[in-house]
Amino acid sequence: MSKKPIETLIAVAAGRQAADLVLKNGQVFNVFTGQFASGDVAIVGGYVAGVGSYTGLKEIDCTGLILTPGFIDGHVHVESAMVSPAEFVRATLPQGTTSVVADPHEIANVAGKRGLQYMLNACADLPMNIYFMLPSCVPATLLETSGAALAAADLAEWLDHPLVLGLGELMDYPGVVECHEAVMAKLKAAEHKLVDGHGAGLTGKNLTAYAAAGIHSDHECTTPQEAIERLSQGLYVMLREGTAAHNLLDLLPALNATTARRCLFVTDDRHPGDLIRLGHINHMAKTAIQAGLEVATAIQMATLNAAECFRLYELGAIAPGYRADILAFPDLKNWQPSLVFKDGCLAARDGQALFSPPPAAAQAVYSTVRVADIAADALRIAASSSHARVIELIPQQIVTKEQRMVVRVQDGQFLPDPEQDIIKLAVFERHHQSGRIGLGLLRGLGLRAGAIASSVAHDAHNLIAAGTCDADILAAVEEIRRMQGGLAIAVEGKIIGSLALPIAGLMSDQPIERIHQELEMLLDQARELGVRPEFDPFLTLAFLSLPVIPDLKLTDYGLVDVNTRTIVPVSC
């Protein structure tokens, strides 16, 4: 973005000079008043000079079109789209997203500084405002093995970068509340920056302590009560609607004329299929309005609220001095913009990008899957009784339940029991060839035969696999090692489907349409093997190793009781 042409903006706003571009006769939404008004939008040097009656060197007739500011995603892991940043932009900008606040902690947990530098380089020349929150928890906990560790001194190298807004989601809330030295060092290093929260289940005085540390937001609310408590402590509440976690509709009751201005939309993690079929922030606005939210409130949440949350004071409005990121809608039913302007330039029309994103060199984050050789009996789950702790899935959520159940035992080991919807879960350390494997049991996925595996496993991104027999689990893991990252399905020891994700084992270097098509094929294969329709099998797997989301998860160290932050045996 070029320097703001203040003198020219003044001249055009005052009517002394023609604008570079004028969007004529649109219904312009004013985020400050919540009203629509007919008018022209004058644009100079990528900024709005004024809204009213203007002439320009170039004019576009917007009669019958509704003009809103470009939409902002306040918290997203670009890596979860499973494509390069360029492909992520090509998919989301035509949907109306002109700005995102990205937390690259997925790739940072794999490749550390190399991962951060790749993301900064890959996003540098794209037609979207991509800001970063530095990963605050690499590793997320000491209950798993990451590919890297980032201390306060490491993060300090980037804190003054113009695209870095602060620290990303601080998942180690016990470290905050208990003033752990390493966490305090990061907070102090970012003292004058923003700090995103991640306080799943946090309440009472612990939440107060979390807010007192300078945490300014939270996207882990699942109930209106949690949202109201966070709002009362001064935090912004991010209403999340991703592919795995669907919290938007549950949180809408917390919104009223006062609270809504401290709320914003975020996707967090959204897969290619949802980006293509449903959309991005435009889908969230549409969903909220269909559920009864006022149109004006939804647009404010998608624009101004997010901009103010992150102190992006030139974004979020169609008003004098603001960046000319503007959407033109034929109506407010489908929420698909017919025109998308980025810094005053037409960047997308009728859902199609009008730019070809440049590829970014990714060699520094290739070849990141380093799994030790696996012995044939390495997947035995020792049973000291017939009772086991079992991870139970909850549809539409990334939280799980701990169930204590009678499970089939043979030769001193727990066995999968597909008839009872109980299968084996395994996490393989993939960064340092330690050979460490965590083992557990999973209930609710529906898999009746075969195994599925993935190198996308939040947050450490070790290899995770679920299956009905050891041979299929090992076959799927070996396929991922061969591809140097990706997804795989094995049945009777043979691979029936796979998708390579060579960029840090998280992202493809192929077009998003192709990745969507291949994912759909894998999904169909998983469904044929019994995976229940309410679960995206690979995204479900990805969150089963995240030891900061209750109740029971699995890492390479073993079964984690998230509530006590301890490793517990499968037998109970």
C-alpha cells in the first residue's frame, strides 16, 4: 500500500479535484450510524476521499448495488485451509474478505522461525491485508512434542514488524494465572501490543486474572454465559464458526445493542470445502442474520468491530480517510459480493478472483516429517483391567468427553471394538525421530473398518491415526511419511486414498479447487467405511491431540486429562 495522499484526499473531498475512481449511486452502509444512504464513493490512491456527490476520472455505476466495507476475519489459521496463503486469498477475497488477522502457530509448531518467515514472505504481495499475531505457545504445552520452541527472545525479533499486531492466542492460561516465568517474559515483551486469548472453560477469578494480564479477546466461548462474563471483564468476544467448531448460533443470545459492539466474527479453522461451498465471513453474516441478528449489527461485527479490536483504524468503514476496501452486493440475501475492491482496485467479480497470486518459495518448510521406524507390536495398549478411559466425540465441537467403559481385552491389551464404535487412536512423534507413540481409545467416529491418518494434528502436528486394526494404522502412517505430510486412508493394509500436504505437512502447493476435489473423494471413502455424517474425519482427528481443549486428548506422551494437565493411563 502506497503512502496516504493526504493533500489529494482533501482536495477531492472538498470537490476541488476529480477522484481517481467513483462508485456512483450505490446504497452505502455507514458503520457508525447503522444506516444505508444513496451516494457516490470517491476514491484516491486507495483511500476513500468522501461519500456524497462526486465525479471521477473513472466511474462505475453501482445503481441497485449495496456497498459495505470489506469483511475482516479477526482470528484465522491460514494453514487450516490446507493450501498456500496465495490460494487462501484467491478463495476468500472473492467472498468479500479483504483483511485477516492470522495466527501462524500451526506452521511455527512445525518449523519455528523458518515457518514464520515463510508465512511473512508468502503473504507479502497478496491483494489482502494479512496481519499477524505471533504464536505465543510454541509448544502449546509440555504434554506434547513440537518441532520447535519459541521463547520471548525469539518472538521479539518480529514484534516491531509492521504487519505484526501482537501475541496470538495465549493457550497456556494456567501459565498466565500462575505467573510462569516464560509466559510472563512473552507478555512483558509484548506489553504495548495486543494479546489474543484462548481461555476455554476459564471462569471466575482465574478469568479476571487472565484479563488483568492484558489479554484482550477470546474465541473459545461456547455458551452465552461465557460470552457475557468475558465481555464484563473487558474482553472482545470472537464468535467462531469454523469447520470443526460451530459456536456462532449458540452465542447469538449474548448480543444486544450494547454488547454487540464488542463482538466480531472469526473462522479460526475452515477447510477448503467450506470455503468453496459456504464462504468465509460472508457466510457468518448470512447465518447470523437468518437467525435474527439485525443486518446493521452483522455488518458492524464483520467490519468496524474487528478493525477496532485490532486497532486497525484505517479499516472497517466506507468513510473519509479509510482504506477503500469495498464490497458491492446485488442484495443482502446470498451475501455473495458481485464486486470486491481492494485499495480501490477491482480484485474480484461475481465470485472469481481477477488476479493471479504469485507462488512463494516453500523449500525451507518441505521435508518436515521425520518418524522413527515403528515396531510391529508398538501399538499394544496394555490393560490392567477391563475398564478403560475412552475419548468420546461430541458432534460439532472440538471439546471431548471422558468415558470410563468396559472394553474388550485380549492377551493383556485393549482391542478396538468397531461394533461398539470403539477404535484405536495413536499419535506418532514426527519431528525428532524419538519413536514416542501415544495410544488411546476413541468412541463416536463410526469407523467400522480400516484406518485414517493425518499430519495435521493441532498444535504440535505430530502424526495422528485412528483405526480398527494396527496393520491399517501403520500402513496409513507409512503413506504420510512417504508423501512428507498429508492425509491417508488404509484398508486391509493397502492405501485406498491419500492427499499430499508437503508444505510443513500442513498445506498443499496445488490449487484449492483440486484440494477440495481430492478431500471430497477422501471424505466419501471415509463415509463408506462408516464415519458418521456429523464428523469431518480429518478435522476431527486434527483436534484430538490438542491438550488445551477439555476433557480428554491424546499426544505422543499419552492420554491427557486436560482438566488436571496430567498424563493418565488408559486402564482405570
